[in-house]
Amino acid sequence: MDNKKDAFINKIIEFSGKINDNKIISSIQEAFIVLNPFIILASIATLFTSLVCSPKAGLATIHGLEFLTKFNPLFSGIYYGCLNLIALLLAFNMARSIAKRYNVEPNFGGFLGLVTYVCMSPTEFAVRGAEGVMATGLSQDVTGSMGMFYAIIVSTVAVLLYSKLAQVKAFEIKMPDSVPSNVGKAFSSLIPTCLTIIILCLVRFIYTEITHQELCNLIYQALQAPLGKIVQTPFGFIGIALLTGVFWVFGIHGTAMTSAITKPLFLASLTQNIELVNQGLAPTEIVTKPFNVLFGGMGGFGCTIGLIVAILLFSKREDEKAIAKIGLPAGIFEINEPVIFGLPIVMNPIYMIPFILAPVVGELIGYIATVIGVMPITYIDVPWVTPPFINAFLATGGKFSAVIVQFVAFAAIVALYTPFVLISNKVAAKQAEQEQK
């Protein structure tokens, strides 16, 4: 039995190792990390445009504070620059990240991915409110969140294709030794660069000629939109939470394992909400990046701050209480490694069950409360280290109802962990009796 168990664990570890070592997945994870400051700043700017400087709502509607509307262009500009260029930023970041892993100069790879993405995107779009009038340039569908998956795919393929073409000796332009090395490198990459962009643009041209549709629309409709809809259902976010939890209990960083898929989807739903709020409309996407943190990651993934509180309230084991006291300050700021590896939760037959279920319970409570209108939809991205209850208040634009809902979820998670804390006490007591015999 033990041999079968060890073989199963080894297969999981081997599988996770292959995912972690995958160059494309690791590049996606790295590309999104760089974007976090811009997303948070865009969220803060949205908070000001919707609650402080808006002439329709917030402080600017109060007599004597009308002057606040003058600052609206300031924050609107910050929001636009940080969020509506996200696909362009992602195209550069993704290409740069993957270039490092395929022996391509990173900055050059980033520019190649960005230029190729723009070349493969439509540069004409209909002007809203003016039927039959076309504008030249890049629409927000290309530069904003709708273009994220297309940007990832195009920039990745561009770097991979270039890396192959650059290895063909016939495409290398050799310059005299008297020519500076940086000039020589530029000329040596000329033919592979041109071929990369021309080949990919031909693919788009042929597809457009045959279907009379844009390739970017195909990617959005066939990949990004369906996945986004799945994530917005209980089936989607529960499945992600369960899979992430299973990885964690085997000692694998579950959040890192699933983030290559979840980050683009959660970020797309968040940016869609931000765009709607900036247009004066109500946000529509429930499951966003901050929603996932509020209800699936209180004190870190697994909502382990609930476990810490349950241990401090009900456990008689001094070893567990000592670890809980050490883990509490970190848990308040959403860091739970001291508990996961100190208690431990990893490979713990007692605590692994509630650890996997806690995010599901939390997210279901948050989802139901949002659907029935008790809690507003999240549209502000707050730093992940923001303590519970404070992050709920900020993520919903200063709504105390969100704090109440998060507290209900927190209480339910403490209640979920409590029976397992008591079981752990009984197991420890029996082990102590056996050792004394």
C-alpha cells in the first residue's frame, strides 16, 4: 500500500515538475508579475474617478466639493495609460520572458513580440455613434483586456519562429570585422526578423481573406471568452480551487501551478469591471482576481487564518498553538507558508481535507452573496498582502456589506476547520498514550 502511495505521490511531483519546467508556462507567470503595479494603480485611479471626482456620484456631488471634478482628467489619464494598454504591455513582457528561455536577446525579443502583435491586429475600427465612419489606429479591443490571449499567442509564436529562423546559417548577414559588434548583430538578425513578421502576417492575411473575419476575433471567441465564462460559474472557480488545493497538500506551490491559466482570466474579468465602472456602468464579472483573494485566500490559499483561529480557540496541543501564534502575524498579511510547512498541512491526512475545501466554502459564500445582491461586485485590485476585511472594503469601492460577507465566510471557515482541530487533538492524545505504554 505504501509503495502505491509513494508511486502516486512521485507521479504528481513529476507532473508538477514538468509544468514548472515548461518554458511557455513559466514565461506567462513571469509576464503577469510585471503588470501588477500598473493594475493596482489603474484600480486606485478608478476609485478616484468613480467615488471622488465623478460629477454623478461620490464626494464631488456634495455642495462645496464640486471642484473635485477638475481632477477627473488626471485620474482618467492614469487609468487609461495603465489599463487600456495592457495587451501591448503583455505582448512585450511575454515575448521578453520567453526570449530569455530560447537564447534570444530579451529586449529585442520583447520588441519583436510587440511589433508582431500590432502588425497582426486590425488598424481600422468603426467609430461609435457615427455609422459608416472608420478610424485609423488601434482600438481598445486590441490594446485592452480583450487582446490579452491574442497577445500571448502572437508574441510567443513570434519569438519561437524567430529563434528557429535565426539558426539558419543562410539567413545570416556577415559584416566585415571593422563593423562594430552591435551593428553586426543588428544586420545578422535582419532576415530572420523580416521573415518572422512577414510569415505571421501572411497567416493573418490568408485567414482574413478566406473567412472575412479577423484572427484576433477568432482567438477571443474560441479561447478567451469561453474560458472566461467557465471561470464565472461555480463549476469553474470550484474546480480551480480544488485543483490548486490538491497541489498544495502534496508540497507543490498550487497557486503557481494554476496561475498560467487563472491570471489572464481573472485579470480580464477585473479589467472588464474597471472599464464598465469608468463608463458609469455597473460591473458584471463576479469572479475576479480580488474576489479570489477575498474568499479563497484569507490568510493565504486555503484560508488558513481560519485554521489559526480555530487552533488558538479550541486546540489543547501546545505544539500547534505555538505554530499558530508564529503564523498569525504572517497570516494577517496573507502569508501562510509558516502554517502550511510548519504545522504542517502538507501530507497531513487530517488538515488536508479542510484545507482543500475552505476556499470552496469561502468562494461559494461570496458568490451567492454577490448574486443575490447582498455584496457588490469587486472592481478594485488591492495588493495581495492587504489584511482580510480591509481588502474587502477596498476591493468593492468602500462597501461595508462586503466586509460583513467576508466575515461570514471567515466564520464558516473557522467552523469548517474546528472539527479537524479536535480530531488532531484526539490523535495526539492517543499517540501519547501508546508511547507511555
